[in-house]
Amino acid sequence: MSVITIRVAREIKEKLEKYNVNVSETVRKLLEKYLVELELRDLGERLDRLKERVGSRIDPKLVAKLVREDREAH
């Protein structure tokens, strides 16, 4: 594990304490969720670049069939 330290306004810290917020757990979950969003965005950009390179060489019906088979396999 790594340690990350942040500074927040005193008012924010006091309000979080008032509501008994587990700051470490909350920030950890938010960072994990944000990382998933970043990875999905990156994957989408990579797929767009691949789509530009491949273009019309792929049959959309074949892609749909392969996706359907993959979904059914899970």
C-alpha cells in the first residue's frame, strides 16, 4: 500500500467528522471509481483509433455475432 496525504479546509474536515465519514475509505472508493472511468475512457479512445485503422474491413454482423457469443459464454 501507498500513503497519500491531502490538505482540506478545516471546515470540510469538521463537517466530515460531524457526519462520522471514514475519509480514508471514502477517498479510496472514489479514487478506485475514478480510475475505472479513466481506464474506460482510455479503452474507448484506443478502440476509436483501431476502428479508424481497420475501417470497413470488418463485417458488422460478424462483430455482433462474436459479441453475442462472448456474452453468452459468461
